[in-house]
Amino acid sequence: MPYRLDITQGEWPAEEFRKGVEGILAESMVLTLATAGPERGPHANLAFFAYDEDLVLYYVSERSTRHSRHLAEEARAAATVFLPPPVFGEQLRGVQLTGSACEAWGRQAEAALAAYQGRYPSFAQDPEVREQFLTGAGAAALYRFQVEELTAVDEPHFGRRNYLRATVLR
């Protein structure tokens, strides 16, 4: 069953809010992922992403990166996805996400690969590369970010500075 949003801040029909969030995700290809760890504290990185009907985001990263090492220690993360405004300070559109993130294994890796190839059809078309992602044999891995809470601003749809917050129910 697809996810539902339980709105905890703001007044908006949940299904319309959901469509607004998914619209922002569909229009952007890059997220900013924030992690933290004992080594030099917080860290942010950019990653191309895909997502599925259950509001799980997927991205590819090498296990040796700082953010991947952070997630191996603690599977908590935050992310933002936003669209450039047409002019400074107007028509803001973006989503702030919090949840758990980790390397995808087994069926999760298959779901990650399917979502990623759905968005980026040329990704991992070589059978050997595909197998490396599915078995975890390469330096790079598929990661999944399961959104637990989100805050969205979509001024053209929700109104100026109307920040809506929700918990994701699955």
C-alpha cells in the first residue's frame, strides 16, 4: 500500500499535499543529503535520486565517501530537494525530509535499481554493472532513504510562506 501523509502542521487536503510533494520530487533530479558522524561532524553531499510510490528515495554512492561511512555507523539522515525560484525570494518550492538511510540489499537493491532505471534509463544497463549493484560487489552501492517526516513549501500551490509538515505513514 502506498504511503499516506498525516499533516502535523498546516491545513491542506492530504492528497493535494501529497501531489505537491511528488511534483517537486519529479521536477528535481538532485537532492542534498545531510549526515553526521564522529569524524568532523555534519556533512552534506549532492546526489542524483529516484523515488518510488512508497516515498522511498534511492541514490548511488561509493561506500568510501564520508556520508556513506556516516550511514554505516548511524542510519539517520536529512535531505532537501528544491527547485530554483524564478526570482529571489519568490515562489519557493522545496521539500525537507528526515528519515533512515542505508545501503540497499536483496529485494531493496532490486527496488532501488528498478526505481533508478525508471528515472535514468541508461543506468547500469551493462549486465556486469547491474550484477555488481545487485550483489554489492562494486565500490559503488545503491542506497535507500526512507522518509519518515517532511516539511514542504510550494508557494504557487500552497500559498506564500505556507510551510506544511507531515509524518509519513506506511
